[in-house]
Amino acid sequence: MRLPCISLVLLACTAHAYRLGGKTTGHFVPNLNPVSYSNVQLCDETVLVKAGNTCDPLMRSANVTSLNPSMDCSKPFRDDTFVCLSVGNTTVIEAGAGSNTSNTNTTSTSTGTSTSNTCADGYSYVAAVGDSIESLQALFQISAANFNQLNPNVPSSKPLAGTQLCLGSSTQALASRKQVASTPVSPCYQFSKILSAEPKTCIEIAKASNLSLSQLTTLNPGLQCTTLKPMDALCTGGPESHNWAGANSYILHSYNTAPRDQTLKDLASAGIKVIRIFIKRTWAGEKYGSDNLSIDDIENDKTRVYNDTMLAAIDGLMYEASRNGIKLLLCMHDRYNLDATFDLDGYFNEFVAGGTMEGFYSNAVAESAFDARLDHIVTHRNPLMGNRMWKDIPEGVYAFEIQNEAQGEGKTTTNVFSNAKWWCDRATNLRKGALKDSMIPIATGGGKDFGTSLRDEFFECDAMDVVTLHSYTGSISEVEAQLSLARDKAQRYKKMVVFEEFGQASNKGGWLKEVGTVANKLHVPFMVWQVLNTATEPAEDFEFYIQNKDAWAALTATAQEALGASVKSSKR
């Protein structure tokens, strides 16, 4: 790492059914302004209106307009928009999506019609292209007679895609069905672990991975879906899957609104899917005239005494990023605060000042305080996104990262691997505690180089999901060798790997192009250090923005390559 940062990964925002305060709620409404959002967050029945369409008579009714205060029926809709129709006991289900909110699943359409089935929780599904009645019957071990009983209005001659189905009755003994082990395709480049303490169905895994059931079963031959067990891992990205590119922008959440939103739009246009930020104190104009504010860390002077101003700033970034199809990778602490390399905080004050980092990494009191910090962050509620906890916003958060370059060298220390269990203990406590019902992965935070990023403890830890790599080498042959090693090791342990930090102070565009090309060939997601919207670009530092035409062109080209044509694995 070159400077402390918060990791934010923002993914494309999709309509999302969820529970809030015990009530069944409808879709997250990505295009509704924050002021109006609270008026419809308890909406139960919604309809998707495509961009360019106008309000129909139902939408113009007094009841509907009162539920959608930001809706303007005097002109066509500018964006695809979910309109709230009523508050009742229904949940909208979209293609490929499962519902776990009610035994009665209803799909609204633009004509206001609906169909219903009585289903077991998690077994409602809208068929996608490639699904067939026969394949779904085999996948869920449903006889033709039972399928027809559950789906009486589905003619076999009708194209299946877009049809709402029930794949398991609430009266059936679903838990007693035998689950047949599957063999993931080889090579598999991305695994999704069943992270929630509650059992999950294939439908829920497919939805979280943006896959149809047919795609999921293609990646996991032999899979038969009943209830999956916690910590099972399914392949969700094979040789024909797309890669993705991200960027570090460690203080973006502290920017004033206009430059923050412009940065998000520029990154989205380039094809960036994840932004990494740091939860640490920021300073006004911190980098080369950046238009950002001073915001204290959440534990600026003392541990367990929280100031959530920083988290509120991230709420706004998360909301706007999701509207631009970007997820946040949230780095929850910066190790370089522990010896005042770049800054300091309550952990330095209480456990390190006047001593060594052993006072933090080998101290049960410090570990307890730090675990409380992580819990506080992941359970923070975002009022702009349905007042959900961050752990329940998978369209906004890619991963929670334990600490940036933990136990690494700093201003006064060399590598301090005083507690090899430290990472796994933090991840395990999170997964068993605050994240026990969350689908969001936990990431390591990397090391100062490839060697310290690829520690065996990271791969051997059941609770760790994403191993992140940092290196500022200038050798492309070393990059290719180490990314190949990391990818192969991740496949053995069913983990994900991300090349999370790399860059050069000069020849930024040329180096980014080389690294991105290799990472795409090996199917390893990559995140350059770093994109910052600054008044001037430093000649000999790692930051760049759109005015550096060579670097921005390389960022766009490699990000688009990652998202575009399928990337084939190289034979070694």
C-alpha cells in the first residue's frame, strides 16, 4: 500500500427483495432520490418501468402517486425504474431470483396481473434462458406430477424463460432429500461459499452470483439442489466467465458530492466494477489538491468510542456507486496507523504508543476491541438503501477486508508476523457473529508484496473467502508467475483471489496495460493503485485520473477486456 485506504467494492445494483423490521418489502429502488426513498422502502408490490415508457392509468392514480413522490408522469421515465404499487403481502420476483420472504410468491407485471404459487421458502424462481422443465425437475428431484401440481398454469409448449415457477412445496419434506455432491468444472476461477449460517438453496446462490440455474449447474456438473449446507462451495466462474477490473480510490467517500459523483461516472464508463476505500481519518485536500473533507476515524482517539461521521459519508458513496453499477471493497482498518507511518488512531494510543506492534497483535484486549470495531462497521445501517445493515447490502459491498497489510513493516518496523492466527481469528469471529447470516465475503487485506500476501494461513482458514495480493514489482514475468501461483492455489482451496494493489509512479499507462492483459489472461480480478480526482497529477507518484490520457486509456481498455469477450485460460 502506498497510502492508507478504505476498500469499497460496488456491484451493479439489481432489484432486491428483502425484509425490513419484520415486514416483507419489495425492490430496492435504485433511481429514487434519497429524500423520497424512505416513503417507499416498505413497498411490497412493485412494477419495473423501462426507460422511455410513460405512466399508465394505474400509475397516475392517487394511491400510486402518493407512494412514489419522486415520480413525474408528465414525461417519459429517464431510467429503468421500479414503481411502488401497493403495501400488501406480496414480493416481486425477477428473472433468476429466489424469494425467502413469504410462502406466497407473486409476480407483478406491467399490466397489473399476477400469478401465485404456494412455495417453500427459497424455492420460488423465474426461469432464465437455458432453463427447461426437464432440467429443473432433475435438479430439484421433482416428479412431473409434482411439478405440474406446483405449477398448474405452465404449458409445456410455452417458452420457459421469464415464467415464475415453484420448485418446492412448503408441505414437502425438503430437508430429507438426498444431496448429490457435484464436481466443479476445471479450472474454476471463482467459488461462492455458502456463507450464511442459515441453509441456502441453489436459487439463492444463483441469484447472488448473477447466474441462471442452468449456468450454475453447467459450472457444477452432478449438482442436485435441495438445501445446501453452510461452508459448502460452488463454482460460479469458469473458463468462459468474464473477469472484472477495479480501482483503489482510498478517500473517495470523503470527497464533496460533485467531484465524488463525477469520479463514479467516469469509473463506470471505463468499466470499473469495484472501488476500494479505507476506513481511516482523512484530511482536507489530502492528495494534490483533492476536493475532499477532513473526517475523523470512527475510533479516532479511543477504542470502542465510535464516531460514525465516516460511515455516514460511506453511506452516500455506496448509494451513488450502486447506481453506477459499482460495488465497494471496504478496508476496515489500516495497519499503518499502528506505528504512525501515515497517521494514528485509538489503537495506537492504547496498545502501541511507546512500545511495539506486539502490543496490538498479541494482546487479547486489543483483539476484543478490534473485533468490536469490525462488528460495528458491518452492522452499520445505510438510510439511503432501506436502512439495511451493510452486511445485508450485497449490491453495494463486494467484501469486508480485515486490515490493510496487517503485521507488515512500517516506519519503524520490519515484517511482524507475531500472530499467524490473527487474520483467521478475526474472520472466524466475524463469520460466526455479525456476518453469520450475510452473503458478503471476508477478504484478507494483502501484504506488502506477493510473498506476504500468499501466506498459507489465508488459504487454510475456512472463514476467509478472498485472498488479496499486493505487489509493486516492475517485472511482468514475476507478476504472471505469482498470479498463476495464486490462481492455482485458490482453486485448490476454493477461494477467490484479487490482485488488489499494483502500480508505478512513471509509465502508469504502459504498466497498467501490461498487468491488466496478464490478469485477464489468467482470469484474476485486478485493482490499480490508484485513481484519484485531483487538481494536478503528481509526476512521480501513483495517482492518476482522466486527464492522464495514456493511463485512462489503459484502464478503460483492460477493464472492458475483462467484461467483454470471454477470457480463455492459458496452458502452462
